[in-house]
Amino acid sequence: MIRHLAIALLAVATLARCSPAESRTATATPPATASTATGPVRPDPARGEALFRQFVPEARYACVTCHLPNSTQALLGPGLLGVGDGVSPCDPQQDLEDYLQQSILEPDACLTLGFSARLMPAVYAEVYSEQDVDDLVAWMLTLRQRNEAGQ
Ligand code: HEC
């Protein structure tokens, strides 16, 4: 029992190796502009990237701990380079923005080929505002293979 706990803690420690940098980013994440009075604010990909790198206590990880944004190589989750050129593996007709949004809010609704359910935390619907999700999606849409050089 204790040994299992130790192994689990070690795994978490290994996965969390980038967290000091992430928490620094966290403090710097700009607050979303209040949007109630004027309707939705335009999605901000730069803010989305900051959120992607930010440690989320409810999820116990930052997105970037599981996903490389600049590679197709998998960590715990698929590498996201090229996700902005992609299609839903469940419904190629689905709008890409909808699919990316769904991937955050309902991670098990459509699994990426080759990955198991219940690995990606299903907490983001409670943690993130609509603006947060829009910003994350806007940023992921910029992750295209064509822009690979240096990004
Ligand atoms: C603990 C690891 C983990 C964390 C944290 C995590 N994910 Fe995932 N993610 C996965 C796994 C595993 C999959 C593949 C299985 C699935 O579809 O749920 C996945 C799938 C995805 C996909 C679908 C990719 C594709 O090519 O179809 C997107 C998009 C995504 N995650 C974005 C995010 C974002 C944005 C965050 C942070 C808000 C995040 N993930 C946090 C593990 C994680």
C-alpha cells in the first residue's frame, strides 16, 4: 500500500517536473475581460497558451504536462502539433472548433485514436469559464504543422 503510494507520488513528481515555470506563468495569466455586458469577447490565443501552461489544481496537472504543443510525440496525451489541421476522429464533419472545445469539456466523449478513456481529467467544465475554453481553442487552432519551424 505505502509502496504503491510512493510509486504514485514518484510518477506525479516526474510528471510535474515543469511546474515551477508553470506556476510562474500562472501568476502572469491575464484575467479574462468581463464579457457579460457586451457579449462574448474575442478569443485570445496568447491567453489560451498561458492557460495551457498553467497548473490547474483540480486537474493536478497543467495541459502541457500531458501534451507537447510543438510535437506530435505523445506524453500521457497526444502531442498537439497539427491539431489545428486536424479533424475529429469520431466525426470528420464536426467543426474543428467544436471538437477541440468538446475535447476539453468532455474528454471521454470522443477519444483520440490509440488513447484510453479517463486519462484526461474531466474537470475543466467546472474550472474554466467559456472565455477560458474559447481562448484555449483559439490557441490550439494555431498549432498547425505548417508553422512547425521553431514554434
Ligand atoms: C493527465 C493528462 C492530461 C491533461 C492534464 C490534459 N490532457 Fe488532453 N488528453 C489526454 C489524453 C490521454 C488524451 C487522449 C484521450 C482522449 O481523447 O481523452 C487527450 C486528448 C486531448 C485532445 C484531443 C487531441 C486530438 O488530437 O484528438 C485535446 C485537444 C486535448 N486533450 C487538450 C487538452 C487541454 C487544452 C488540456 C488542458 C486544459 C488538457 N488536454 C489536459 C491527457 C491529458
